[in-house]
Amino acid sequence: MSARSRTRRCWARFARSSSAARKQTYGSPRILRDLRQAGFAWGRHRVARLMRQSGLRAVVAPRFRTTTDSRHRLPVAANLLDRDFAAPAANRKWASDITYLWTGEGWLYLAVVLDLFSRRVVGWSMQTALDRSLVLDALGSALGYRRPEAGLIHHSDRGSQYACADFQRALEAAEITCSMSRRGDCYDNAAVESFFGTLKQELVNRRRFATREVARQEVFAYIEVWYNRQRRHSSLGYLSPAEFERRALVGATGARGLSSASA
């Protein structure tokens, strides 16, 4: 068998076994990392050529769409985040936003909380009503999972759900500092907008949810099984959020051990 034939056979086997390749959620850079992890020492150009020959390509993310109504008289916070989406460690900067999904039973709203250190979804909630309880539940989910120390910055848009007194009291009780985007500027919360774009390109825009319960189950699986634990993120060196956090924790533990040994 020629080298080219072996390459094609190996590629066909990988494409059949790779969920990312089958679902067309990855382009050649992420597929390349999966291949190298599987032991294939191929270059990016070869992978791109094989993908073209197989008719595989990643779906394209849609542009940002503004859905927030900030026309209210509630107090708003300053933009402390100021588009600085880098964080030195987990639980230093969180960002939150709301999107919506259409189902055969009507709209379903999704609120998420992202840890900007790893882009991990640390809290989320899905409800049929677009009100304060949606974002309060998402925040409560994140606080129950992470239990951050005082001083965490929570960034959101200036929608009434986030500006309301109940949500502001919840932040204050957890000693969290509030930050809000400028009016009508979705790029101030680009990290969460990017997550929503990914969610919609890889799941929502490729499905028809018969019921809200079906949508809840599929979004749960996407976030908890795929996005947080498996999906490679370009800003994390093509690691998944969970793997990025694991390596950061190992590095921090090792650094503390060295410091204690030298003391």
C-alpha cells in the first residue's frame, strides 16, 4: 500500500471516530491538535487538504446580535472590565449574558456565567421568562459551584435583569464587584457573545427542538459534556476549559511546593 493510500485510510478512520469531525464543529487548527494527540504527525496543510477532499469544514459563526433592552432608570455600574478579558487566575473575573432559543413550544431563555480565566461556563440557567430570576439562578449556580473569594468582578450588560435591586443585592452579599458594558456595545462583553455564537453555530442553528425540555437536555449536554470538558479553545492554546484549569492548578500546586521546600 502506498504512503498516500495509508494516509487516506488513517484519515477516514479518524473522521469516522471523531465527534468534532463528524459534527463539523472544528476547522483544521483544532482537528490538527486532535490528530497529534492521537499520534499522527501531520501538518496543518495536509489536514486542511484532507478536510477539503472529504467535504468537511467548520460552520461559520454568525455576527453578534444585540438583544438587551437597557432603556430603564435603574442605576448602572461602571465598565470596570473595560474589554480586558484576561484573568490571572480562576474566580477573578466572571462575565454573564442572556440569549434565547426557539422551540416547538415557544422561546426558551438561557443565561450563562463564564469564568474569563478559562472561558468555562461555571453557572447557567434556562427559563421560559426573561426576568430577574433567570440571571439570579445562573449566578446562584456559579456561586454554588465555585465559591469565590471577595473581590471577584462580575461583568454584564446593563439590562434591567442585571441592574435590578435583587441582583445587585445578590452580588453585594457575595462580596462581588459589579461591572457593566457601555450602552449598546456588545463588544464590551465579547467573551460571552463569542460563547453564544459558538453554541448557536455548533448546536442551536443545526437543530429543531420539538420541546423546551429537549432543548434543555441538549444545551446541558453541549455545555457540561462537550464545551467545558472537550472543546478546544484557541485562546487557551487549544486546550479545553477543564484541561486548562487542571494544568493551571497543577502548576500552582507545584510552585507552592517548591516555595515551601526552599523556605
